[in-house]
Amino acid sequence: MSATDLLFELGTEELPAGEILAMAAALCQGVTDGLTEASLPFTGVHPFSTPRRLTVWVENVAIKGPDSEHKVVGPPVSAAKDDSGAWTKAAEGFARKQGVSANDLIVVEEQGEQRVAAHISIKGVQAAEVIPDIIANAVAGIPVSKRMRWGRSRDEFLRPVQWLVLLLGDAVLPLQLFGLESGRESLGHRFHQPLPDILDHVVDVIRRKFLSATLQGILQLWNANRRLYFFRGERFCSKGRPECGMLAFVICVVIRTLG
């Protein structure tokens, strides 16, 4: 089964440092839940975030979900066939509802009773067709402490949304949110990288934007300290919640230099 990587980036005005990690985690969970529900397997998922972006990178998403077959049991044979053995209206209606011919119906035994049944073949979904809706639902599920509107739009979010990137491999998937359409353009730091960054392929994007030595140093700092129970007298991750506590706040403030 062929697969490729998925990248979604929600670009915003600067988000509050204390809320970034929780929002990124919620977005990531929403995306993975949607892919699982759509029966689209993947091998790994990674949330990334800076004050101006919430990003999810999903590795090796199946281009097409697996085909499946299942059996649907219908009325008893006594109601499905008349005295001459011909199919009744009940059997024909059941077959029509399942999208098969009455001649394709079979007889099975269920709990000691003879009933008619149909084998239904379901084609797997195309990833490119369902991912935009999955992303939209995931964004809608991001916890927002206080919503705001901007411009003349009636859309609401924690901060104004400025851009959307949705790539499946090297292809842009169509997505409309907050009055914007998805594309390839991403923005970096407001002052240090003011020009748009054109994103070609998910793997190149991840390597260039999120696996830099500077960012990796900050992430290593976070991972090295996330198991601590106290930081400046504050218990911040004893409950396994990396989104809370002083250290998370400090890291999100420091990472502002990366945009």
C-alpha cells in the first residue's frame, strides 16, 4: 500500500505562550483520531508549534484506505421467500437497501434461524478526499480560552489566522478555514524571516523548518526537564501534562525567536 507524509500548518498571530502546547497537542490528537476513524493507517505523528504556528506532521499516511467486506443479515427466510421459493418484496427491499441484487443474497444461520444475508464490499477511502474534513474537525476541536474576531469576518479563534498549509506529499489539498484557502506559503519570524517560504514537499519542509539545530536544542531542553517534579517551586508535570507549568511557559517564550 503506497503512503506519503501529511503536513498541516495553521499560521496565526502570536499565540499566548501558556496555551501553545495544549493547543498543538489537541490539534495532533484530532488529526490522528480522524485518520483512525477513516481507516487510514500511518506510522507516526509529530506536533510542532511556535507562537505563530500549530503544525502536525503525520508520517506514511496511506494514500487509500483498505477495502473491506462485511456481512449484513436480513429478514428470516420465511419472510424472504414465498411458497414457490421466489424472493418476496421484503427480500428485494433488503437487497436494494444494501446495493446488491436479490439473486446475490445468501442464506445463513443466525441463532438457530435461517435468514438471508448480503456480502457488502466497501472500497477504502481516498486520503486526499477525506483529509480536508479531518483537518477542519481537528481545528474545530482545539481548546480556545477566549475567542476573538478580526476584520469583517465572523470566524473566531484565539488569535487571527493568517495562513494555512495542507500538504499530502508534494500535493496541496484544498481546505477553506477562517476565510482562507490552503496553499504552499508559510511565514517565519515576523522580523527575522518576513518573506513567505514556499513549501514543496512535506519531508523537505520538516527538515528545513522544524529539524534545525536551534529548534532541536530547545526541544532537547524540554525533553530533558519534562520529568522533573518541581521547577522554581512549581509542580508542573507530575500528572503527565507537559502543557502546564513554568518550564513549558519559558520554552514557549524562548521559541518566539524562531517565529
